[in-house]
Amino acid sequence: MSIRTILAALSGGSATDGTVELACRCAARFGAHLEALHVRIDVNEIVLAAGAEGLAAAADLGWADQTAKEVEATAVETRAAFDAAIARHGLPLTDTPVPEERSATWHEEVGDAPAIVARRARFFDLVVLGRSDRVIDEPHTDAIEETLLRSGRPVLLAPVAAPAEFGDTVAIAWNGSAGAVRAVLAALPLLRVAKSTVLITLGEPDGEGAAELQAYLRMHAIAAGLRAVPPVAGESPAGQLLSAARDAGADLLVLGGYSRAPWREALFGGTTSELVGASRLPLLIAH
């Protein structure tokens, strides 16, 4: 269980800086190869869709050309942010990564970003995605949902601005579910190098196997504390988890993609949805 390859999806939006910063920190920390993936909008598809909606006149007036220029400018700006970040972290740029040596590469594609990111993510140990200003307080984005559902890989959600510290104090939102177990397994490389780890449970921890998880982590040389948060009337579980994580000084929160029906809410229903929308902490999620 190690992190050797990292994929960072860089949209060029406000989340780009936080995403590339956390991805570079992880690559430098684990001696991993980082690939930055930027997906350009397919302008031709937009024009065809506009024509189908009776908006072809907009394209005739130069709208398509202007959109193409904006897409190109976004790609250039995103590449510049990536180049600056890897230079700060001493990650050499290469097209031929060497096993167990830290490095970085740039990759571009054109098309539907959520589908492309999810497909590409299957071949990386960790995927770093951003949460831009426009999706704060939203239940999810298509890219986050598609990547978690389709790639089978853990996702590190970066805030708009990377925190001053990352991965020194890790909190685990533990409820005994299969999703939480997978999240802990995905987080093991980060837990091994963290200065402290704390399990956070809502209510009595005995029935959720918190003691057993502590024993399991000890076998991996990880000493985890425990915070059992009593239910508080009128406060959401997500709010309680975030408060407990802040009280513990956490700079990373690990959680599973909790399941509940109906299918549309199978990943982002209830507690997980609120955490994704409200947390300014980096989140490591597995599904």
C-alpha cells in the first residue's frame, strides 16, 4: 500500500491552485509521479448543440471563435500554474517517469471532463480534484461523483486555497461502514507519515468497532486517538464531525462515500453531501 502515481485534474478554474499544490506536496512526500490532466472543452460539440437549439446565429457572429480563444487561454494559464508549482516542489518534468522517483508530466485531452477524468483515474493510486468557489455548498460536482463511482480510486478533494499544513494531523470519520473501511485503507500511506491520527465517531463507538480499528492501525505502526462525539439535538452529523475535526487540529479528514437509497443519493446523500459542500478541509474519500 503506497502512493506511486498521482493524477491531478486541473480545470483552470479557481480550484486549480489548491489542487496542484496538494498534488505536488503528495508527490514530493511519497516520491511519486504526478500527472496533471487538463481537459479542454470541445468547441465543435458546443456549436453543434447550439445549432440544435436554434442558436446557430450566435456561432455565426464569432461566438465560437471567441470560445475557442478562451479555451486556449485557460489551457495556457493552467499549464503555467502547473509549471510554477512543480518548480517550487522540485518535481522534474518528464514524459518517461521512473519507478520510485518523483516527477511530473502534463497531459491534455478534449471532451467531457467528468468522463475523461474518471477513465484516466483508474490507473493512478490517488486522484486529486478541486472544489471551486462555484460549487461550495453544492452537494457534488459531476467530476467528483463520476471519478468516485467509476474509477475505483480514492479521491483527495482540495479546497480553493491549500492549507498551510497538510497531512500532519489526520481525522477519520468512522462509522464502521464498508466505505469507511475502504477510506482507511486508502489513507494508510498518509496515516503512516502523519504526526497524529484521531478517530471520530458519532455516539457510542463500541458498536462501530472503533477499538478494533485502533488495534488494526497499531499493527501498521499507527497510534490513533479516539473522539466519541455525543449527539446534539439540532446539529447535523456533518457539522458535528467538522467541529470535532477542527477541535482535534486536523488538516485532513478521511471518510467513506456513505450509501443510502435512492440511487441518485447512493454516493452523495446525507452526511457525505454536507461534508463535501461545507468542509474547507481537504477530504480523502473512498467509495
